[in-house]
Amino acid sequence: MDRREYLKISSAAVAGVGLAGCTGGSGSGNGSGSESSGGDSSGESGDAAASGTESGGSDGGEETAAETAESVVPSNVVIGSDIPYRPFEYETAAGELKGFDVEIAQAIFEEQLGVSYEFKKTSFDTIIPSLNNGNFRVIMSAMTINEERDQEVDFSDPYFTAYQTIIVREDSDITSREDLRGIAVGVQKGTTGLGAAEQLQTEFDGDLQLKEYDQITGAFDALMNGQVDAVINDNTVNGEFVQNQDGVRFVEGEGAAADQGENAPPYLTLTVENYGIAFREDDEAFRERVNEALAAIRENGTYEEIYSSYFAG
């Protein structure tokens, strides 16, 4: 199958997802950046990795200006995110921040809520503690909703469905999940890809070697260099890599998506997951406003427009 078809089919599985209709897993799929320190419980960011508006807004996270008795929305929303994680968040050669999450953030915060926003580069395996320490106000980082994370943060309504998948080199003999026994698998730290690999390791009575990387790009490099035999990660991020890198393919077959009656893609799916925006547990009023904005961009067609620009082409 043409590599573009993988992205088209995975996008078709996601395109019909409503606010209440997603299931969810990891922060991904997400790659990691260097974690920023500082900030306080109000969400001050210090030096932000990238600004979400051209005007610049406030200086790194001041929230009090827009907060009144009638409003719980900060004047500048600081967003923790693991960058790079194409196609959800990544920087261009010119240093411009791009990605699906970035455009969804613009639609929610700038267009619907009328405030500025900025992304703060943060390592994914420590992103939840950083949120709860007040280094930023929310997390938007292709983060899967799951029970473990839900004990530490509150999530928005789901906004994206993803699957954990396996990619290998084109010349690999691996054609099924059973073929993973005894091999080295690359994963990103702190992600549901790691969780899916650990489940396989248990299923194989420990006969699976896991190599963890701070960023998903490290796992991809290890695959191409022969340091690992496979990478387990979110389907859209794996698909982006397969589409742009010669000599790489998905492991095909049925899996979790077919078992759950989903519109299953042709590649093997280890899990079915939903992404959400993460909030501190004491931030319920702001979470409700974001859910309202998320519903609005679905209703007015903005979500579908953004989605199609990244996944349906």
C-alpha cells in the first residue's frame, strides 16, 4: 500500500470522532524537548519556547489581567508541550512552531476565548509534575487520556483518536506481533507507546528488550541505525515518519481497533486511545470554558479544516 494511504486511513478513523466519542492513551505519542523550570501556580512561563500569536501578548504567562469575577480565562495561556512530535507540534528550520495541536490551540484560545497563548517546551516524561508545579496552565501534547493520568490531572473532552502501532525497516522479517519476541524495541519515555511495549514484554515473559528515548526522534534514529528492530508509537507520528523516510514500513494485521469494532486501519493496532487537554485538578472552571470552545470549533467547521490540513491530504 502506498505510504500516503496509511495517513489517509488513520485520518478517516479519526475524522468522525465527536466530543464524547474518543478513547484514549498516551502523551503519545509525544517526543520530548528540554524541560523548562520556573513559573508558579498561576502559570508564569519565564522564557517560552514559542509564541502562539503574532502580537506576543503578555511576557510569558501573566494571567491576572483577564481574570475577573465573571471570567476564569487567563489573559495569556501557557501550554506545556513535548516538542518535536510531528505532526502535532514541531519547529520549522526557521524556528516557527507548527502542528495540529498548535492550530487547535489558536482556534480555542485566540479565536474562541479571545486571549493569547504560548507553548513551553517540556520533556514528556515529566510534563504532568511540571503542570502541577505551576510551570504552565495546561498540557497540549498529543496526550492520551488514561486512568493513571486521570488520577493526577483532569482532561478536556477528547479531541483526537490514535492507535499504538509498530514500524520496522523495510527489509525486516517482522510481520506480526509474535515476531517481536526477543528483539529490541524503541519507545519514548513516559508514553503509552512504552506502556504498550511493556504489555508485550509481559505477554512474552520478558523476552522483549525495551530501549527508551527522551524524544521519539531518538527511537526513529535508532531504528534506521540498526540499534533497535522496531519502534512502537502513535499511528499518526509513525505514519509521518513512514511517509517521509524510505525503507520503513508498518507491521500490518488486525488488532485492538478491529477488536473494538473500530474502522480499523490496515496496520496492526496494539491500543485504541483518545487525546485530551490536561488541566490541574483545581482548574475546573477553566476546563469547562475550554470544552465549550472545543465544541464550538467542531460545530463551526474549524476543527475539520485543521484536521484535514494535517491528516486527510
